[in-house]
Amino acid sequence: MKFDIITIFPKIFSAKGGSYLNESILKRAQKNKLIQIKIHNLRDFTKDKHRKVDDRPYGGGPGMVFKIEPLIKAISSILRIKNLELKIKKKIKVILFSPSGKQFDNKMAANLSKNYNQLILISGRYEGIDARIKKVLYDSGFKIQEISIGHYVLTGGELPAMVLIDAISRQIPGVLGKKESLEEKGHGIGVPVYTRPEEFIYKGKKYKVPKVLLSGDHKKIEKWLNKKTNR
Ligand code: SAH
């Protein structure tokens, strides 16, 4: 799976800065070529001296809005095409982030990982992106989706991009090692977990691991885990 992030703050993702994407499981997945993450600076796709990517919103109001042209140039450059003319678009999807988009969940992550091999993630800022980009991409035959990662408003789409990459990547076969389990195949989502010591004593109080987990009775343990999972 290829992930291409379009942003005006590429440093957020830079390996030197110690990006979230360059540690642990996601670092290994990139090394093993199971996923590829590329960062594209939207300002590189402007022509003017000030590398202007945004402008004032029509109709008034505060803030700035991302212009369409640099975005089209960025997408064309990523796909090495001209005028958004791409022959095989089936396995490519452009994802726009918006607090009013479709709520992201694990099912979407699994579907995206299964059905696509390249996701172009547009991280907005300020008041967002000129809404016509959706129509323009659609008219050129692109698959697009507007996604929200939750019911709150962030200052930018960079964290949402990382959230998607993380959740989607762990659904790709081989990304999780033997010791790391995919929730659906292991204990389910949100099951409480415990490790040594069996009895943790703090300020005179004992904190014990649930007895059933120490019983060695696998059937009983499974039943308990099933009861605890929210899936
Ligand atoms: N006033 C705008 C808010 C823009 S927030 C509005 O009402 O839509 C700026 C950018 O942050 C957005 O373009 C989007 O890329 C990102 N963003 C903010 N909150 C988000 C959320 N909950 N999910 C996904 N992206 C979000």
C-alpha cells in the first residue's frame, strides 16, 4: 500500500523529527516494503514567488481556504500524469479530511486496506479546502472520500492522516508480527490486559490479576475474554 500525504507542514512527518510514522511497527512495515509513505509539500506545486496555497473565502468569514490548482498539480505529480488523466484508477483513492466527513472506524480501515493499493491523503488546514476539488476529481473519474476521525475539530489534517495510516496498515497482512495480534483474530478490541507481577502492591493495597487468567483453563479464559470484548 502506498500512502501519499499532501500537506503544507511536511516537517510534522519527517523522520529526523521522529515522526509517529517512523517508529515501531510502522517503521518496520516501511522497511519491509509492505507500506510506503511519501510526503508532498503542497507549496512545491505553486508557481508564484510566495508559494501561496490558500486564499480568502468567498462570501466572507474568517480564515483561509486551500486553492484547487496546487492540489491538482500535487495529485498529478504523485501519479505522474497530466490533467488528472489516469488510465487505471480502480485501486487509487483520494481522501479528504473534514470534521464533517464520514466517521472513520476499523471496518473502513479494513476495507481501504483490502480494496486499494494507493491512498492520497489531503491534509487541510485553516478553513479547509475549496469544495470544488471533490467535483473536479469526481469528474475525472477519481474515487474520493471525505473522512472525519472524530467529533471534534483539529487545527489540521496531519494527525488524521497518521491515524488512518496506522489503522489501515495494521490490517495489511504481514505488518503485524507474530507477537502482535490483530484484534479480530486475538482477544477482540478493548480487552483489558495484564502482565507481571501477579499481585501489585501499592500504598498497602493489593491489585490482583483476574483469577481466571491464571487458571490455565483455556476454555474458561476464552469465555471471559469474549465477555470482556466490545466486539
Ligand atoms: N472550519 C472548518 C474546519 C477546518 S479544520 C470546517 O468547519 O470544516 C482544518 C482541517 O483540519 C480540515 O481541513 C481537516 O483537514 C482537518 N480536520 C479537523 N478536524 C478534523 C476531524 N475531526 N477529522 C478529520 N480531519 C479534521
